[in-house]
Amino acid sequence: MMNKRTLVYDSFKALKNSFLYSLSFSVVLPLLLWVWKPNLNVPLWICVVILTLLLLLISLLSTSLNLLFNKFNEVRNKLSGSPKVIRVKDDVLLLTKADLFTYNIYVTILIVDDYESEEFFGLGEVINVQDNLIQVRIIEINNKHSQFAEFMGNDKHVITKIRVKPSVSRDKLHEILGGTF
């Protein structure tokens, strides 16, 4: 979690950006002219102080929002995506490391077509997580894909079509395991 001091400091550092100054000035000046009547006499030092504070406030807000969105995207990108299948041997898939996978969880194995549409292939369980690799044993294969499973092997084209996700729908568990859990 980012603390407030870091956020404020980074916001002030970003004030050096001349584009932000010009943008802030073009927004603040019309606002000031709209609020004050043309015949009102305002000391110059008040205008300078108010203008400076408004510029500071706008740039602080802009930088703070940018920092927050960048952190959000960083976390989202780190957690998103499924691991890539490296190898298939018998009924075990070898996957790259992924944060959401842990030992002894059920996973959904999907087949992806050329249009990125996912179709349920089977159910698996994580049997080992070690050395930045994950091993998944295929527990059950959908009857529709039983022939596909026989020639799966280590064909690179087939391996790229396999996707593994760390979630299983309750209906699929009941259907495949028959309520034995």
C-alpha cells in the first residue's frame, strides 16, 4: 500500500512537467474570470496565490490518480492470465508458475479454439508446485474430447490450445465426481 507522503511527494515531483502547467493554467484562468466580475479590483498578490494553489491542486490530483491507476494495473496484470502449458505426459500437465495456483486444488482444463472461445475439456488437480513449475493431474476428461486426449502428447500446436484455470464450477464437480466431495 502506498503511503500518503510518497503520493504527495511524487505529485510534487511531477509539477516539473510544463504541459501540465499549461493545461492547468488554461483551466484555472477561465474559472477565475468567470467567478470575479470585470469591475472588481483584486490585488495581484491574491491572484498569484490563488492561481498557484489551484495549479498545485490540479496537478496533485492528476498525479495522484495516475499513480493509483498505475498501481491497480500493475496488480491486475500480475494476477491475470493463466499459466502456459509446457509439456504433457500421460495424464499430467506441466505448467509455468502462476500466483493463484496452490497444492491440492481442483482446476478446470479448457480447450481454446482459433477464435479464443473456451470449451470445457476436463477437471484436474494440482499435485505439485515446485521450482516455478506446476504439475496438474487430469482427473476426468469430458466425453466429447476423449479422442483429443489420446493424441495430445507434446504436439506444440495442441499444447497452445490448452488453458488451465484455478476455478471449478460446482455443477461440473457434481456432474463429474457424482457428489463424492
